Amino acid sequence: MSLKVYIAGKFVNKEDAKISVYDHGLLYGDGVFEGIRSYAGQVFRLTEHVDRLFESARAIHLVIPMTRQEVAQAIIDTLAVNNFTDAYIRAIVTRGAGSLGLDPRKTTDPQVIIITDTISLYPEEFYENGLAIITAGTIRNHPAALSPRIKSLNYLNNIMAKIEGTNAGCLEALMLNHAGYVAECTGDNIFIVKKGVVHTPSIDAGILDGITRGAVIDLATEKGLAVVERTMERHDILTADECFLTGTAAEVIPVTKLDGRPIGTGEVGPTTKMLRGAFQKMVRGEAY
Ligand code: PXG
């Protein structure tokens, strides 16, 4: 049976899920999206993802032609028609088809698309041994140009940094902000552990307000750890005891090397292991 995609209020076979070549989502990257997971039949933090989708849309002056409840229900229905319990969900809202010009007023019918598929994770060895990452020369978008808080269809900033990582043989790359401080990775937020305290860049560093980031801050706090959101320098990572990334696809993944230099002992640390284990239980609704 073919995978079903939600588009224009209907479920259609994957091969038939198509939008106009005049859609400004394609022509200009004019639109927003979300990457979401479901575990054991439950969508993880669905309300937060739907809220962020609507906030991203609001920030780009795009009116989603559905209510939050309708979008949430469409996500649940898309999982159900595909019989998925553990899946990756991509919700997309485009500006809609228009003329060959930037003006969003010349577009009609924003497209709401929901794709669910199986998730491809980082290979298991990286969860055991940690990722090696590099610092990309490409800095994160200046918040006054395109706020990194918007999950927009224009990911070129991150893609340029991702290419730098790939060329250096790394699966992720660290991005600094316009002021030279640590921002985030191309598709993940970053944390360090130093002397038992968890540190992560604050949202005003110009980063995506990651939903996994929020969940891990809650989790660490519940486990009695102090969590500090602050301005961070690359120096802080190079001198940390532990480092890890958080993201919908990655969950909690250790980083053991930055720019060829081992972080801490160069092995996955105990706090990272504990948080990863607790996160995996939490998302499945198990006691952690
Ligand atoms: N920073 C950026 C720039 C992201 O794109 C995160 C942090 C983590 O946020 P969440 O809310 O997921 O904890 C992201 C999310 C992909 C992919 O296909 C990337 C993301 C989400 C889903 C899929 O690489 N990035």
C-alpha cells in the first residue's frame, strides 16, 4: 500500500502528492515547517510543535487556513491512515501559488501538507561513541535578517554550514552567531556539562527554540541538575566536561570532539548518558 500524504485537506498517494511550480514555497522558500516524532502511538509534544508552526507563520505574515486543533487532528489522522506508531512527521505550510514575483499578496491558497514516514536516525555507533563536529565558517542568520526562531522553508543558511561539516567528514557542524558566540548546530541545539552544571545558549543567541531542548531542560531540572541558559563561547565547549546535541531527529546525541579536539575525556560522559536514557523513556511515556 502506498504511503498517504495529507494535502489540500485530502489523503493522496505519495506519488500523487503534488503542488504548483508557482508555489512561493518553491520559488522563494516562502513558507514554514515542523519536524515532529511519534513514539508508541503518541505524538511527542504535539501542542508545542503546532504552536511553533503557527508562530513561525505569524512571524512571516502567513495565515494558515486551519485552526491549531485542525492541524493537530490532521497530523494524528495522517499517522492513523498510514498505520504508523513510531514515525517522523513533516508538517509544511507554503505561501501558495502566485505570480513570478516576490509579492505574497499575489498568491492564493497556502498549502498545508503533512508527510509521515519512518525516521532515519544517526547510526547507533554515534550514540555510543559521540559525534565529532566542526565549527562552520558560515555563521547563523542575523536575527534582524531572518530570525532563527522561524522554522522557515529557507534553510540555506544551515545547508551551507552542513556542507562544511560534510566536507570535513562530520555529520553536524557548530554555527556561531553574528557576534561570534555559540548559537546551535545545523539541525540541533547544543548543550555542555561543566562541573555537574548543564549550560546551553539562550534563545537570544539567535537560535531555534528547540522543543527537544525544552524537554531536556525540564528533564535535567527534574533530575536535580542546575541548568543555565547563557551566552557561550567556543572556548566553553572546548573546556567542557561533556557536550551533547538535542533535536527531534537526533533526540540526545553526545559530541566528543570539536574541530579535532577531544571534549572532556573524549568519551561519552555520565550526565549525557543519563539524560539520553531518561529522554528515551519520557518520550515513550515510561517512568524515567
Ligand atoms: N536547531 C535547528 C536549526 C533546527 O532545525 C533544532 C535546532 C532542534 O529543534 P527541535 O524542536 O527538533 O528539538 C532544529 C530542528 C532534518 C530535521 O531533517 C531537522 C530538524 C527537525 C527535523 C528534521 O534535518 N531540526
